[in-house]
Amino acid sequence: METKYPLRSLYETYLRWSETEKSTLTQFFKSSLGVCDCAWDSFVDEIKHLKATKCTDFDRINGLYVRLDGLKSTGKGHDEGGLK
């Protein structure tokens, strides 16, 4: 993403930790640092940004739509009313 910085993909790339250790790090970011999960509006902002910059990377754009759809179906979009 260009408009946000996905921390999980960054630390999973560099750290080969167990699921328990990853969970602990995730809790640290959320509880101690106040970093929120990526909500539906973050994906919409990213899609708008890619449109404005005339991005033609279909795989990248499609991946955002797939993740956005995943948020809707899991109910993890924070403000589900905006997804309907």
C-alpha cells in the first residue's frame, strides 16, 4: 500500500517467529502503541489513490478489492455500516 504502511507484512518478512510470538507483537502494536487494524476505509483510500495516480497494476488493484471483500465477510471492517 502507498497510503498506509502494513506493519504485519513488514515484520513477518524479517522475523521468523512462532504464531505465539507474532500474536504478542501484534498485541504490543495494538495495546501499547495504539496502532489500529486496517479498516475498510483504508482500502478504499488506497484504491482511490491508485486511481488518481493512474495505476495499471491489475493484480495489485484486484488484491485490494479481495482484501476489502474479506473484511466485509468477516465483519472486521470496524464500521460495517459503511460497507453495505
